Amino acid sequence: MAPYLLLVLGILFFLTGLSGIHGVSTVSRVSVNEGGSITIPCLYHHGSEKHVKYWCSGYFFTFCSILIRTDSQSAYNWLSIADNVTTRVFTVTIKNLQLGVSGYFWCAVEKGDTTHLYLSVATGTAGLYVDQQHVTGVEGQSVTVNCNYSNSGGFCWCRLGGSCVKSSVGSLDGASVEIKRILANGKKVMIVTMSQLKMKNTGWYWCAVGDLQMPVHITVNQPNTIQSNTTTTNQNNGGTDEKRQERIQSLLEVLFIPLSLLGVVIAGILVTWKMLRKHKDKKAKDQPPNTSVVSYDHFICHMRRIQQV
């Protein structure tokens, strides 16, 4: 009896593809709104960078239907795959999900490593979802992820292929993690805050409530290099822009009084000049014409008259 039992277990072990489940890591169960989109990350082990990766659907891996591969173009415009050999993560993005898509799917590497997950498409609100699957933070600062949920159960925040934080406070790869669960506008929200970020914190994570998970990618960028250089230059020159403005303001206050007096003097000169010119024009206008002046023609005419007499 025992040999037959071992044979049956071996067949089931092969059919379900569990022999390679430790070679690839991903989430186990996700929920998406009808018409929505989701990106599934699949982490594989070192040594599989050059192997073909693919995504297939079906309960048994042996009989699953391959939907897309990294070495060929997809026949579906709603499905895409990308392989990052540096981080050893290939991602599958599914858009415009419909109810008929719900079922089991497999992340697979051609050498035999596989793992499966269950994807459910909800007619209403998904049991667990995030507003954005891709968030960005800055080294040394913090980033916040809001995981909205309607189901119940335990909660945690995990790094894909790494450890998890299952309490309200913890740490992951040197970054501090704080988890709060609140009720906002009638919605239950699990707020995850990662602070004191480091460059190595870039990667895929997932929040979980009950039996549902939702993957989230966090990108940690370096602080703005231009701003850092500008600050350093200002300090080397003897102060920040604020101090420069203060010095300019003090200089303007010192020059205000002499500049004001100069303006008053110039205005007085202009007013005096206008008044003198106006008085001169009025005097010339009031003076009577000079009748003692006799024109040359008038004098000649007068002399002719005398000669005629």
C-alpha cells in the first residue's frame, strides 16, 4: 500500500509543479477590480538570468497554457512581460481585466522553476488594493503606501523574497517600518510608512491582509544633486541666499536717505526753473510794442514828401 501512496503523491507533486516552487517567488493570491490592471513580480534565483521566462494559466502546471514568453511578442495587447536580469525579477502586466480571467496562473523559468498564484477579478471593490503599484522615495527620507482592504485577518508588510514585518513597528533592510490600520471615510486602510530609506530598499514589496496580497514597487532615488551642489557653494561663499538678501536690504537702507535728499533737490531745481521761465514769458507778453522804431521804408517815404514841398 505504501509504494502506491508514494507513487500517487509523486504524480501530484509533478503535476502541480511544486518541485520548482522554491525557485521562483511571488504573491499567492491577489484581487483586482473588473476593468483594472495589475503587475505581478516573479523573483527567480541566481543562475536563471539567461533562461526564458513565461506566464501561463491553468490549475496544473504541466497542462497550463502559455500566454506570453520573454523571447517572443505577446499575441494579446492586454498582456506584457519584462525581465530585469539585474534584480532577477520578471514582471507580468495584465490590463483591462475581465471576470473570465479569474483563475490560477504560473510564473515559470524554462529550466523548471515555477510558482503559482490565484488571481480573482471582483465585480465591485477588490478585497485588497493600492492606489499606485509604483511609488518613489528619496534616500534618507520616507515613503507611504496605503493598502485599502475590505476583508479581515492578519496583516503584514513583506519584501518579495525577503522578510516581513507583522507588527505595528519593525524594520526591513535598514529601513524603519511603521504600520497603522485606520478607518477613513468608511474605508479600512492599512498605512505602511518606510522611513530612513536607503538605496538598497529599492525593490518589490507586498502588503497582506488575511489571505490577500498586493505587490508594490518602491524606487529610492538619491537626493537632488543640483540642490546639494548649490547649497555647498552658498556655504563656501559665506552664506545662503537669505544672508545675501539681508546684506542687500541693509545696503539699500543706508543709501535711502542720501538718495531721497538728492531727489528732493532735483525736484526743487525743476520747479524753480519752470517758475522762472513762466514769469519771463508773462513779462514778455505784457510789454507794449516799441513805437519809436521807424522802418526804413517809412523813412524814405517821409523824405520824398519833404522834397516835393
